[in-house]
Amino acid sequence: MKKILSFAFLFAVVCAALGQTKVSGIVLDDFGDPVPFANVIFKDSSKGTITNDDGRFYLESDERYEALIVSFVGFTTQEVALEKSVTYNLEITLPQGEQLKEVIVYTGKQSKKNNPAVDILRKIWNRKRNNGLRQFEQYQYDKYEKIEFDLNSIDSALIKSKLFRGMEFIFEEVDTSRVTGKTYLPMFINEAFSRVYGDNVIKEEKENLLGNKNSGFSSNQNIIGFVNDLYADYDIYDNYLKFFDKSFVSPLSRTGIDTYNYVLVDSATIDNKWCYNIIYYPRRKNELTFKGDFWVNDTTWAIKKINLQVTKSANINWVKEVYIEQEFDVLNDSVFLVKRDYMLTDFALSKKEKSRGIYGKRTTLYDNYAFNIKKDKGFYDEEVDPYNQAIYERDSAFWAKNRLEKLNEDEMGVYKMLDTLKTVPKFKRLYSLGSILASGYVEVDKWDFDYGPIFSTFGFNDVEGIRLRAGGRTYFGPNDRWRLEAYTAYGFRDQKFKYGLSGKWLLDRKTRLTIAGGNRRDVEQTAVSLSATTDVLGRSNASSSLLAAGDNSRLTNINLTTASVSFEPFKNLNLSIGGIYKTFKSASPETFSLDYIDALSPTGISSELKQTEINVTLNYTPGRRTIGYGVERKDENDNYTRSFLSYTKGVDGFLESGFDYEKLQLFYARPWQVGGFGRLYTTLEVGKTFGEVPLSLLSVVPGNQSYFSIYNTFSQLDFYEFVTDTYATLHIEHNFNGRLFSRIPLLRKLNLREIIGVRGAWGDISDGNIALNQPAFQSLTLNPNAIAPNEKIYWEYSLGIGNIFKVFRIDFNFRGNYFENINARKFGVTGSFGFYF
């Protein structure tokens, strides 16, 4: 019996092997140079790929094929026999030659005129708004999405490395990528099943999540948020496709003929539809472009198949390769609907061929389309319930019914493998280290407590000298209904302890009804933001002045107590009402004064302010997506507009409060994706204080005396250089993402990115406020004729170079006017670090 079973197993393995074909290699010309973008297909099939920038390719199929057909315009087509089912490292030479006489041959840069491929492209443009879901007033469909992360380039050296000692069992799940031909080890998988509804008339769309399942990281919101933002939906008919916060020119774009070369190479019948095959590749290097091919129907001019590969020279960090393919189903003679969408990203520190990295793969399938079933607007306005735990606990029967594509053995094994892996002590340590670096907190599961943030442990300023800080928060899970946070800090120069304590409680998750409160005693730099801080636990802005331009001792001792209630009457609209009690006093009275005229003081001057305020704020963030539903949520995206309106009423006489006044402030920030020309950031702030108040309550135009680039501050202004009670500021910054440098041969390979910025501020201050604050203004040695920039707008501009060594940015900042101000800084250099795609 055992022999029979063994024979049956061996027979099954052999049959499976015979039914597969795997092949990889490189395509060269007569001179031994790689041929990029060459077509490689299995003979007598439509399954194929194109070579990459280095002429390399990998192709596989579950069926057995005997030969490859390799072709490219201007070369003689070659047929390569495949003697074995698995053939790696083929070297194929394409001799120079012409195709059949009636076929026009295009090589190198293609003409935009008399090019049949471009003629077809124009027909696609004319019909693209009439293709797909746009043809119907309403639509709905099922959507299944599978996202997977894999460790790639698995070899014996990695398997035997000390890193994986004790975890060797995980390599039993190693497989080979059908796109790149590299071995990989699945490490994470997430499945989601949804029903999507849309209305083209009222321009609304809604997605109801019905099931979600992943392999052990459901509580890690950082991973989930990254995945959701990374793999946002896109439409290949759009002019620009957004990936990694960058806009890639679509090969179907109206600007495509200026960006790509197009070649008509074939025609064939696919699913009973006659289609043309067009390959495309970039006209220039280092731009955000693709290479690949697509099949288009000859009557509807709708796309039947398309694949897109990001060129290796594209100015994008930490990504070695991106491969996308979409297939469309023929509903009837005129309707082509997306059926399958696949995207593979190879994340790596280096773009070298043999570098090891992580695959991120998304497969999305669509089915059960239905049309013109009208639903009222209230259906779309009603928010999907994010608190239904059953969504995340669906049984195997649910997934067996609703998976539109079965998991293969390796994918099924991920669930079991990770369940086992999480019990291995070494993996727990590695996972904890990664979590600390990502969140900044050290998890102490035994006490449901997180220590941190660890990046705020050390600081320095002119008042405290060396500053040490320790703190933490309660943490039972990412969806906690309540949270407490606290910290303490000590300055070795002033020999004083500081502290902060806060708490918040989510009373109702549907309306986001939350109460919060806290107290903070600390040293703070209060002239870095026009919006006063009510944060009792963030890192002190005074603690980063180890390196500073000019005098950086204008610091304030603050004692801030807050209590508030907030709720969301509508999605992304937050209303908050609170009370604030605060005291302000100079932390360095020898060099910085907050004195003001006080008729009730024995000396006629007061140095300390005590003030009670009532504050109402309205925060509107349309387009914002969040993850989690606890008292704290995290943003899933950053490309949304923010409008912030604040009204503050100063209450005189309550708890020794000294002033009666009103303050209105409006903040508006919006990012703009400017097609293929990068991203524009704009921020507008306006405000007015009604009444006479001390310097601590006035609006200071935010300066920046550090050597770090801080957006929404003025790099060439000192702290308290301009003081206002009425103000307006505008910040404009544009990142071209290397669009200009990519056209300069000597700079092209450096993948640098150019940034320009312009900043302006106008403000005024009443005679009453000038008189009230004479002691402080004299101490600040402000220009008496320019306390506020009211006669002319203060402005400055900057020229920046980003992506230096992939992590560094440097800005050259220039002051535009007010050079007569004391110690005015005409020019400065600032920099910043960051990890950006």
C-alpha cells in the first residue's frame, strides 16, 4: 500500500512538472548589447512578456510549451526551442534585419506622424470616456483583493544566515515569481471582499467591506495603512497614474505621444475580438514612465489587455521594479470591463540586479457586474459601519464562496507558517525591534503600556542645557476607547523638572464623541506657530536648538491646562469646544522679556500672564482616510485638504485671568498634484485679535532659527522679529520630483529633485498693543518702524535640492526685504532628512 501511495505521489509531481514551463534569459543584439523592450512569447499562445532595461526576461506558464518566439522591430524574429520544461539563463541573439516589406519598421525614437500606432492611440482618446463603467448611470460589482508581501532573492546564503537560525522551517514555502523569475518567501497576506456601488450621475461611489482576513498582523495599523495607501485604485485611461505619491504618465495619456515611443507590432483575435498589439517605451530616461504593451479592440477602441513596467531609470527611491497588468472582460460588443488587476512592486535598497528586497503584490478581481440600479444619495452618504467585528472573523465557508481566485498552496501555507513563526522567541524580538523603529514606542505587553516616544529622549536648548525626557502611554490595542499619556523631563542647566499628563476617552464611536484633558508644565518656544499649542505631551519645540542661527534664548515657561469635548457631526468634520487656563513667564528674563504695562501692579509692570480662554474649533478634512476606530486614529493618506477655523474668547477675572479679548483664525492647506510636473503645497493662514493683550497672546510671525527645514515657518526670520494682532501668511512650495534635472545629462543619473518655495507675510498691530507691550518690545530690540510687516509684505524664497543620497534635502533660503531689521539674515541654508519614494 505504501508503495502504491509513493508511486501515486511521484506520478502527481511528475505530471505537475510536465505541465509547467519556466524560462529566463537575456536578449542581445549582434554586438552583444542588451535589447530592451523585446517581445518574448510562448509559441502558439498569447502569453508573453517584454525584456527589461537590461534585456532580461522571465516567463512561466502552467502549460507545457516547446518554443519561444522572440522579436523586436528592426531585428529578425527568432524561434528558440525549449528542450526542458525549466530553462534558465538563456542567451538569445537577435540579428539585425527588416521585417516583411509591407510592415513599416520603426527603431529608436518613433515619429508622431504617419505612425499607425499613434493613429490608434488617438482613437482610444476619443472613446475612453465612453468605455467601461462610464457608459452607465449606475453600477455595482463584487471586488476581491489579495495583498501579499514576500522576501525575495532567497538563496542558500540567506537560508544559512544567523538571522534565520531557529526559523529555517519558513523556507519550506519558497516559490518563484512568474514576473521576475526570482525566488521569494511569502511573509504577509491580506484578503478583502467588498461590494462596490457607484453613480455616474451624482458622482458618488461607496464600497461596503464584507470580509477581511490577514496572516497575523491585523493589529498592526502601520502595515495596514501603508498597504492601503500604497495600492490605491487607478484608471489606466487617466492621463496620470499615481503610485508612491508620484504621478506617472499613462501610456494612454493625451500627452503620451510626447513621452513614449509607440510601435504597432501585431494583431490577433482575443476572446472573439480582433485586437491590435502596440508596444511602447519612454522617449527619455529618468522620467516617471512605463514600458510595456497593450492589446486594443479594433471597433470600440477599448483596451483588452495591458501591462506596464516602471523603467529602472525612473526617479523613484527604494523601488527596483514595478510590474502591472490588467485584463478586461468583454460584456457585449461595446462594453469592456476590468476583470483582473495585478501589481508587483520590488522594494529594495539598491536597484542592482542581484540585490535582495521585498515584493509587494496586489491582485484585484472584479465580478458580478450589475447596472442602472438606482439608489438615493442618502445611501452613499451613510457611512459604512467600521465596527462590525464579524467582518474580520469570517469563516472558511465565507472565503471559499467569495474568493474570486483560489489561493495557491504557498499562499495557504502563509497563514499556518506565520502562526507558528509568532511563537518563535527570535522572531518576536525581531518584530519588536521593527515595531519600535516604526512607532517610536517600546511595547511592554505585561503592563499594557508603551514607553516612548524614544526619539524625544534627548534635547538641548539655551535655558535647560541638556534635556532628558521619559514618558509613555497606556496601550491595550490600536482601537482603545481611552488612553492616558504622561512624560517628565529634566534640564541640567536650570535644574528643574517638567511634566505633561493627558487623557482622552471616546464615548461614542459613531459620532466620535470624545472628552479630553491634561496639564503641562514645560519650557517652550512659542514663536514657531501662529496656532497656539494645546498639546500637553508632544516633544518640546525648545529642545532642538543644539545648532541654531542667532540668539535662541527667547523661551517661555508655560503652565497649560486644557479640557475639551469634540465630535464629528459629519464624516471628516470635527467640532471641538474647550476651556484653557494658562500661565506664561519668560524662561530667560535676562535676555528675553514678556513684560507688559499693568496699572494694577505695584511697579506698573507685570512679568507673568494668567489667562482663561474658551475655544471653539472646526476642522474639515475632505478626502481624508483613516485606519482604526479607537480614540486615536491614523491617517491612511496625506493628499487631502485641511480647513481649520478657530474662535477664542479670553475671559477676564476668572482664576485671576487678566484680559478680555476675542481671536479668529483660519488655516487652509492643500496639496495639488500638477500632472507630471510634481506636487504643489499651499498653505494660507489669516487671523485677527480683537482687544489689547500682552505679547504672549499676540500672533508672532513664525521664524526658524534652526538649521532644519521646517515647512510653514519663515527660514530667514528670527523668533519674535515680527509681532502682529492681524495677519495673513501664504506658503507655496513645489517639488518637481526631478522633472527638470532629468533633462540635464550630467545630473540625470543622480536622481536629484528640485524644489522651489515662496513665502509671504503681512501683518499689523494696533497702537494700543504697541503701548501695552513697550517693555517687551524694547527688550526684543525690534525695529520701531517695523514691529509688524504692515507697509509691505515680508517675503522670502528658497531653492532646494532633494533626494541627495536618497535621504537628504538641502534648501538655500533668501530674504526678500526688511533688510534694515536688526540682525536681519539675508541668506541661510537649512536641511532635512527623510525617507521618500
